[in-house]
Amino acid sequence: MFDLVIRNGLVVDGTGGEPYVADVGVEGDRITAIGPGLGEGTKEIDATGRIVTPGFVDVHTHYDGQATWDDELAPSTPHGVTTIVMGNCGVGFAPVKPDRHQFLIELMEGVEDIPGTALSEGMSWNWESFEEYLDVLAEGRYTADIAAMIAHGPVRAYVMGDRGAKNELASEDDIASMATIVTRAIEAGAKGFSTSRTIAHRALDGEPVPGTYAPEDELFALGRAVKAAGKGIFEVAPAGVAGPDHVSPDTEVDWMCRLAAEAGVPVTFLMLQTDDVPDDWRKHLELITQARDAGHDITAQVAGRPFGLLMGLTARHRFLDTQAFAPLVDLPVSEQVERMRDPELRAALIAESRAQIESLRKDMPEIAKALDTWDRSFPLGDPVDYEPAYEDSIAGIAEANGLDPLEVYYDCLLERDGQAIVMMMLLNYSYGNGEALYEMLNNPSAVLGLADGGAHCNMICDASTPTWMLTHWARDRTQGPQIPLPTVIKKLTADTAALFDFPDRGRLEVGLRADINVIDHDNLTLREPHMVADLPAGGTRFIQEATGYDYTIVAGQITRDHDAFTDARPGRLVRSQ
């Protein structure tokens, strides 16, 4: 007698091998049998016509604050995610001195767009050291397992105070103190260490994340600190490959490869396609493939879809800061729509917005260039499409109808009573298609990451990436080749689990954790993002729902039943082994 039997599903086991029909038997929190005709279960699930997969392991999230007050861990967990890793991009909330709470809140709000008021109200701050922070997380009960890295920003600010916050040069004593903190944190259970070197990551006061300009002696000492713990990974948000902080792939990959070799620590870094140098990612992959062939442990983290800003009347939009829109700001969206249908107000808003853009072209041409992306701004629709063609863009619609793109944009915002969303593609879509992503995702030197669950609350909702991988890449894509379903599942499970050293999950295998998804893949649908105000202090965030997840199972317990949360909270803090 099993506690749970999942019967007659198409098992896609996470190894990349061919799917097969079988039953999956679970006892306690472990898979204890896989095969045809298993014995009875206390609970049984008929998975006929469904795929049965390992639970998804998302290695790039920012639930560092949210996990201290929220047990659901949305928006990631509604998309089959059963294990999350936070502490990415060099930002986090430990260690922290009692008088530096606000500094870390403003750092996280600036870098990751998590409302500071929500963080201030939601977090208890009953910790100082990273070890104490882990102990607080260990008291939680969640819908998914959680794990955390220790981040460079808080460590530097803790040791160096304002000098660290302002990116001043660290002394030998400073570096030694930071290294000790990192080693102890990983020994206590941190999954690794993260740092950011991109100047796009800035606190609310405009200062880059502490550690952005850290020289090699500091970075390598912290890499050796990871190695000294005997476990853990070194993660990098690298210096920009475009814009004012452009660094050539050769330069940036060189020091990371040397770190992997000299410190003997696994290194992973975030990789995106940018419009200024849209083919630099190829060089990154070429260099790290050479390094891996030479025995160095370095891996790129890539996204599953384009990165872009979500704009709409429920969020931010181009008319929000105009004088003509000011009387509408505090009105309900339905009333905004009614007023904006007035031809005179429409003309005034469009004229004022056009004047703002022209002013930017004179005074801030780089910003104007970033905003002038009508050819890559798309009405998102429901269900969504993150690989639309040019004719579906604001520019394409305007061209086909002899209209000004700004007018088309305006009218798009009013659709569906003001709930419509326009997405402005910023990264991973330089050539107007998904071919770069396709190549990245299929490169053995890269793993899937960058879903950013819990972050960028009012700008993006990429936490739904697993569902997009299953619907678009494994089923629906028409602009180019698809990715086979077994490969997609492996990328969502075994590959990410292996990178962050979760040996007991990521595959459907006897003896491993019973983290399982039962999915109606034929009818799986990703819905349009929508804004909710459910964070502490009334903070807002985008949520993106899916239909088709029959069951999500964590440690043998059903946490999601037909796209709805159950009362089960089997998720725990997972410490480094």
C-alpha cells in the first residue's frame, strides 16, 4: 500500500530520455516505485492523458523578504515550481546591523522593484547574522522548498558600513572579515555566494550594489571563502555587455574562468542578449565552452523568453507623468478608460507625450532610444505570446493602418476596459524572434534561470517561465524549431538541480524526493499578467496564472490541485549539504 499512486501518466522523468507510460508510487516524501500496475494507494491520481514530471527547480528568484511572511511563494509556485533559490544578484537581507534595515530595503527596492513599504511592514528582522536568517527561514512552512545564497551587497555593507555601501576599496582586514562571514554562512547552509557587477543594479539613492566595482583580490578571496566551506557556488551578475559599462566578453569571462580554476569553485553567471551588441552572447558561450572543455566549472544562466516591461493602465504607461493625466491618477481604471475615450483628452495626452519624447531625444538621447521601440512593443493578449511577429507590434499595426504608433499604443491601453497589457521587449529580442534564445537554451554550457520570481513586481512577471517553456518551446512554436518535451523538462529540473547541488530532486527516480507535477500538457495555457494589491501595506505586483496544472506535489503532499492552492505546506528550508 502506497501513500499516493499516480496512475497511467506519461512519465517525463527529467533525464532527457524518451517518455513512457507508468505508475508512480510514493511513500512519505519519497518515490518508492515506478512501473506499470503498481499496488493500491491511500490516495490515487488518474494521470491518463497527462504528463508526469519532476517538480521544477527555479534557481533565480528574489523571495528573500517575501519568504519571511508568505507561505505560498507566488507567482512561482502556480507554475509547477517546487524548489526555489533566492539571494541572487548580490542583494539580500543578511547579515544586517540593527540600524541598516532601511538601507537593505532600499537596495532591494532599487535593484529588484519590490515595494519598500511591503518589505518594511512584512519582515520581522529578528536576525543579524546570515546564520540567524537561515534559522528564521527554517521555522517557515511553505508550498515549496526554499534555499538561499549569501549576497555580496549585505556582506560588504555589514563589514564596511558606508564605505562598503559606496563601493570604496576594501582593506585586507575588510576582505578577511567578509570571507569569514561567507564561509560561515555556507557552512550553516547557504547554497553559495552572489555578486553583481552591472551598474544597472542600483539602490534607490542611485548607488550601484555594494561590490559592483570590487577588484579581483576581493572577488577571488570570496571565491576561496566559498571553497573553504567545501560546498556552494559563486554566482555573478556580470558587468554590462552594452551601454556605458560595456565590458567585452573576453574580459569578463576571463576572470570568471580564472576564478573557477584558481579558487576551485563552481561559477555561474547571467547571460542575456542586448541590442547594442546583439551577438556578444555567442562569444560568451564560445569562451565558457572552451573553459569547460579545459575542466573549469563555469555555466551560463539564460532566460526562457524575452525580458521586457509590462505597461498598462493598471501599471505604468507613457501618459502617467503628463499634466493632462494628473486628474485621472487616483481614479479607478474603469473611470480612467471612460475619460480617455474623450477625443479632446486623447489629443492632449498624445500631444504632451509626443513632446516629452522629443525633449528626451535632445537632452537624454540614450533614454529616448530605449523608449523608441514601437517595433518591439506588443499588445500581449490572452493567452500570451512572447514571440510575436513584427506585424503584431505597435509599429506594425500602425504601419498597416496608416496611424501614428503613439495613437495605436493609446488605443491598446483602453482595450478590455483598461486591463490590457503592452510589453516592451528590452532584452533577448534584438532580431524580432526567439532564435537567440533557442540557441542559448540548447547550448550544453547554459542552464535555465532568470525567472526573477518575487522581483520586479510592477514591471515584469517572468516567474511563469516554466509554463512558457512547456507551451511555447515544447508545443506551440511556429517561428522556428521547437525544443523536445523531454529536453524542456530536463532544463526545468535535473539541470538546475545539478547546478545548485540538489542531489535528491530533479528526476523521477526511486529513492528521490516526491516532488512531482501532473500536467494536462495538451491544454496547458498561460494567461495574461494582471495587477493585484496583495503585498503588505497594500503593495502591488503582477500575477500571471496558468490553467492545466492538475497537481503539484511537494515531499509527497499535494500543494496545488487543479490550479489552486491546498492547505498543505510541506516546503522547508534546504541547507547546503
